[in-house]
Amino acid sequence: MLIDTLGDEMTRLALQNRPEIRELGYSGRINEHEVEIALLELLPGIQLYAGLNGDSNSFLLNNDWVGWGARASWNLMKFAAYPVKKRVLELEGELIEQRSLAMTMAIMTQVEVARANYHYLRKSAATAAKYYDVQHQIVHKTRDSAYADVTSEQTLIREEMNNLLASAQYDIAYSELQNAFARIYSTIGVDPYGDSFNTDSSIADITASLKQTWNERGDLGG
């Protein structure tokens, strides 16, 4: 079951799957390419040329000839701007690294908080379930006693109200537990529905697919 995975493994999954980390990784790569481009812009530009030449000197063996060659040119403006541009790109790279570090720490914190919150709410839901079960048994015994005129009707009403309250408390605890369970998947960046989930299928097929996915992962035992 994913919830029972060790904290280090959950953190690794989060850092691997969260789109925020991927976005910063892409930004870092783009920044590196920008530095390379800025350096390549300093290389001289090569221009090829060719021309037809002629001379009126009758003593020449050939009065007409074709000339060609190459000319290299340097952009002095780019040379002057390169140190500033390089420094700007370096600062952007440092900023991306700091953002990546901050995002990593934030994700690690989110994972630990989500795990702790889930385990706390899991215990709370278990306690609420036990309380509801006990209260349900009390109501049955109180109802039997009321039918036998051993217990007053007011006592039965009070216990039935306590039973309704226990049921509501369990429903709330269970709902909070499911929200915490979904938050675990959201924090790690894992799709809770699985890769084979098809919204175009019938309700029965979707239900069966979800049950199979959750059973394989152990979600239904959470």
C-alpha cells in the first residue's frame, strides 16, 4: 500500500513526479542553453563571395577571370555586451537553483505533513468507528429493555440520539480520512485512479476498474 511506504521513498516519488520540480529542471536546462548561445554569438560571421573580374590589358593571358573567397567579420557590440549578458544568465541560473532548493524543501515538508495528518486521522476514524459500534450495541440493549418496561422511554430516546451523534462523528472522521488519503496522492504526484481509467466506459465498468486498481494497491484496506 502506498501509505505504508517509507517516508524517504514517498519523498523520492514526490520529487520525481511533481510538475513543479520538472518545470524548474526545464528552466535550468534552458538557462544553460542560453549561456551557450550567448557564447556562440561571439564567433565571427563567415561570408562567402564570388565575382567576375576583367582587365583591358592585351598582354594578359586571360583578360577575364572569376574571383571568390571568404570574409570573417566580428560583431564588436556583442563583445561589449557579453560580460553583462553572461552575468545576467549566471544570476538567473543561481535563482533557479535557489527556487529548486526551496521547492524541494517545501515538497518534503508537504509529504511529511500529509503522512502525519493521515495517520492521525486514521486513528481518529478507528476510534470513532469503535465508539459508534459500542453505542450501536447500547441502543439495541436499551431498546430491548424499553420493550420489557425495564428502561424508560426517555432513556431510549437519549441513547438513540447518542447513536445518531456517534454515527455523524464517524461519517465526519471517515470523510476527513479520505480527504487526507487523497492529499497523500496529490502531494506525491501520483494519479489515484490509475493509468487505465477510462471515463467513456459505463458506470459498472468504471466501478469494477476502480475496485481492481484500489485492491491491487491496497487502498481499500486503508
